[in-house]
Amino acid sequence: MRIAFFVNSIDLEAPHYTTTALALAALERGHKICYLTPGDFVLRPDDSLMVRALTLPKSKYKKAEAFHSDLQGKDTTIETIDVRDVDVLFLRSDPSLDADDRPWAAHVGSIFGRLAAERGVIVLNDPAGLALAQNKLYFQDFPEVIRPTTLISKSIEEIRSFISEHRKGVILKPLQGSGGKNVFKIASPDDANLNQIFEAVSGEGYLIAQAYLTEAKAGDIRLFLMNGRPLEVKGAYAAFRRVPASGEVRSNMHANGSAEAVEITPAILAVAEMVRPKLIEDGMFMVGLDIVGDKILEINVFTPGGLPDIAELYNVDFTVAVIEALETKVAIRKANGSSISNRALATL
């Protein structure tokens, strides 16, 4: 099969990315891969959807560094192909990275992904589902019991009042965005930095204020779900604890967080089970849950990362299981044609 990985930019890709690991696993199993970026779709007058696919000079790589070097090198080839010649379009772009400098590019994956799905391509995660999740407001659609107490507002008075009601502190962050950008902990409504923080973050739009969870001092747990269920291989779960750097509130790897092995308890699995129905309904093939205690801080449905780190911690390669799941979906599509919707096929 041929898998097209849709990313923000080839220049932004890195050897340690989950997308790189997935691409290597696909090649190892004998599949063809290519990369697409937001400017690579062409809808022609005859209604054919073409893609300018970037391909690499080799079909196998032993190391991620060699793969990445070729991906960034001069020997790649751009081939214009009909999107129907792609079996799986794997959407792995982060809309927030394009929101400021290239707003036209932020939602290209969902827009053209829908057109690709209409032409028989398996698109993951389902583009219609992703369109619902274009900011953190999507999180409010999940069961209240697994969500921290939350306020969403652009009013400094509302936010100050919310902070006064939570003596353990509040986390402030933008409604749009990822990677731990502009995330702050406010201890009290009289915090001298509150006005300055509000002005900086509210310039990006609405703010989320969440009651601080004291368990977050030890970091959060990133748990991968695939087809709506925890991703498990050889008795190990695709999960790790993201520990914040000294003096940091954020545990994101982009914010110098570190990865540690973690035991997945029945309580954590129960939290994951509560979000499963909604994820399946929305066609979310692979997501990352960020869990603290019995609460979920965020659900990453666009570019959940960390599989290479997890593989290193447990000496288990989870990427093969992901590619095998894609193989199964392609087989189902070939056997059933368009009688199964892309959204239903996404989580089968």
C-alpha cells in the first residue's frame, strides 16, 4: 500500500518524531510512503484531486537519522499523482503551528482530507472529526467527570473571579495552540503578573482557566489510543510520564520535559474508556490522552507524539502495530468498497 504523511513542513520534521518512526515502520513492511505539505494539493477542472508527493531515494533505512537526512536532502523527488493512488492519507500536521504565519494552511489537512476521503482514500484521523477539534473547546464535549473544572473566557474579571475560587491555583492557557506555548500557573487573583499574562495570552483569542491539579507536580501521563482503545503491544502500553523540568509548570517535551516509564492502572484505563465512545463517533484513529490523576488535561488528535520515546523506555516498537492496523483498514476497504464510511473505517 501507499501511505502519504501530511505534515506542516518538511523542514520542521525531525528524526525523533513519531511520524518518522511510522514512516520507517511502513517502509520496513514493504510499503510505499510519501510526504505532503499544505501546498501540495491540486483540484483540477475535471474534479480530479492530485497531490505533489515527495518521495525518498531509498525504500529501506536502518536509522531514523539517515531517513531524515534523505528527507531533507536534494535527492527527493516530487511526483504529481492522483490521490486515488494513495491508500492511506495520514494527517500529522499541527494547525496551531500555521495559525499565525500561514493561516491559510492551518486547516488544509481537514479540507482536502475530506475531498480525498470522498475519492476512496482512507484518511486518518477522519477529517470531518478533526474539523470539530480545531481548538481545545472540543474537549468540553467529553464527560464532565474526567475534565478539570474549567472556565473559557476573554474577560479578566471572569478569570480573576475563577482564580479566587481555587486556592490551589489555576492554569491559564490559550484556547488555540499546543506544545505548551503560553501556559502559566496563577496562584491567586492578586498575582502581580496576572494582567500582563492576560494581555499576552488573550491577544491570541479566548483563554482557558483550569483548576490546578496538585498531582501535576509529578507530570502528566501521555497514553496513546488506537481505534478507540489503549495501544498495547506485548503486554506494554504505549504510555509514558512526561515530567516537567525544574521550575516548569509544563510537562511538554517541547518545554524540556523528560520521559519516564509509567504503570497504567485500572483507574487510568477507566478514564480512557470514558472517552472511547466520543473518539469512535468522531473517527479518531490515533490520539494521545494527557492524564493527571483521574482527569484528562488534553486530547491530542492532530499530532500525538512520543512513540519513539516510549519504545526506548520499554524496548517495544509500537509503530508496527499502527502500520498493521492500516493494513487491516486497507483490506477492509478493498473488500467492501465505499459501503463503509471513512469515519467508521477509521476506528475499526
